[in-house]
Amino acid sequence: MQQHVHDPYVQQAKKEGWRSRAVFKLKEIDEKDHLLKPGMTVVDLGATPGSWSQYAVKRIQPGGRMIALDLLEMEPMAGVDFIQGDFREEAVLEQLKSALAGRQLDLVLSDMAPNMTGIAATDGAQVMLLAELTLDFARDHLKPGGALLVKVFQGAGFMELRKALQEGFVSLTTRKPAASRDRSAELYLLAKQKK
């Protein structure tokens, strides 16, 4: 708790009015890779508390559409359609498809993580499952040329996921933003230009 309170990203997020320190991960990647542009249709998976949506919805205006999804409740936010539910459940996916109303996506963002058990093999497998489900969703709903940014942990299944992303997209980059905690094994895979 002490470390969290004194974390410079936590303090900066509070000062600037962001919902969490995670915003700086997306902001850094966006500034480097130019992900978000006006008019885009974007889905944010694992959105709560909402700092990625809070940042992205501003960047995609005018004309953008932002849909956020999370298992946990999220405080409402102007310009963001929120769906509460488990991304792994078909009924929730149907709700998300319905919200898209036939529109294809320009960008899928996923900062999803399971509830961690502390058992590396279990946690790694759960993170990889979420990443694979995110890739399946992106295959179905991203427009050609669209992009996917997904959180992963290195471990079992990582190389297979990389290979699947390389097959489906023109370019693949690994990002470890400065705001990712040093002790965290998280990485972000950025796949651009869906084939």
C-alpha cells in the first residue's frame, strides 16, 4: 500500500484527473505508435476503472465511438458505452456484438488480467487464455488494417500467441511502458495492420 501511495504515476494520475496510473501505459504506447485517431471505433476490454477509455475517448473525437467492457462495474463516462460482464461468456460477447451494430473496429485494446492466485503457472495460463480470446475477437471484428494492443505475461503459450499475431497482422511489436511496474512480468503486444 505504501509503495502504491508513493508511486509517482499514481500521484501524477491523481493530479491530472485520470482514473488510474494505467493511463500512462496506453499514453506512452499511443505517443510512440500513433494508435488513436479521430473517427475511430475502439473497444477497451478489461476497462475498469476506466483510465484507458478516459484517454482514448478524447483522442478519437470528433466522430469516434468507444465501447468498454469489464467484469467489474465502471463509473459512467461521457462518450463511452459500457458493458458489464465476463468477456469469456457468449452472452456478453453477443451484447458487445450488438453494441457494435455491424461496425468493424479500428482498434481493440485489452488490459485484461484475471484475478491473480500467486501461482505463476496458473496465472500465466489464465492471462494467455484471455489474450487468445482477445485475438479471436479481433479476428472477427477488426477491419482490415486495424490494430490490436493486448497485455500478456511471458511464459507458456507466449511464443505461440506471437506466431498467431504475426500470421494475422503485418507488423508485431513488443512494448514494456515505463509505467509498468519493474516487478511485473506484463508486456504488451501491439499488432498493426490486420491482414
